[in-house]
Amino acid sequence: MKKLLALILLVLVVFAVLNRDRIYVRDPLASITRDGSPETGVQIFINHRNDVLLEHDDSPRYLTLIQQGQPIGVPKLLHCLHFLACMTDSPTAPVLIISRSAHLESANSKQLTFRDDQNREAVITLH
């Protein structure tokens, strides 16, 4: 039984390493502000490249995928374990573009700044 559990754990670790750019893990300490005011009800997921997936649980519900060097939009295919992790279909996930005006302004390992589809400045602080 211990060998089977060790084998399953090894397979899961190898899977996670091979798909680290596709797997977005929830950051429970991350926060988002839009035009200087904090936004609540948003789950923030990050991947290995510090790309961000936003899942807004309150009404209206929406998803936003922010990838460096790609347009901001809604992922076309996404598999999620709610409040835990999500997985896209490729490392650079295809998106449905929400607006041509939405764009990433700056990004590093601690903070992302972008303009959303309503031209509001949004700042995501990662931990």
C-alpha cells in the first residue's frame, strides 16, 4: 500500500512539473485593487510564469486571464478545482478577447498592473 501511494505521489509531482505553465494555483494572500479601491469576491490564481487568472465569484461572475505577451481575455478551455487550482489547455492559453483596450502595463513577481476593459487601472499584489 505504501508503494502504491508513493508511486501515485511521484506521478502527481512529475505531472505538476511537466505542466507548471498550464497549472494555476490559488494564492489566498493575493489582493486586487481597481482604481485604488480593494475588490472583494475575487479568487487569484498564479502559475509558474506569474501569469494570473482572476475568478470573480460574486455577481456578475467572470474569468480573466492575464498572460505576459498575450491579450487579456477569457480562457477558451479551463478545468478547475474550485478554490484550489485551475488548468488551461496549453502553456499559452487561447483566450476570447474581452476588449482591445484591456492590456498589461507592468508585471513582476510581486505585482501586476493592467487596464481592464473599462479602462480602470487594476493592481494585483501577489505573495
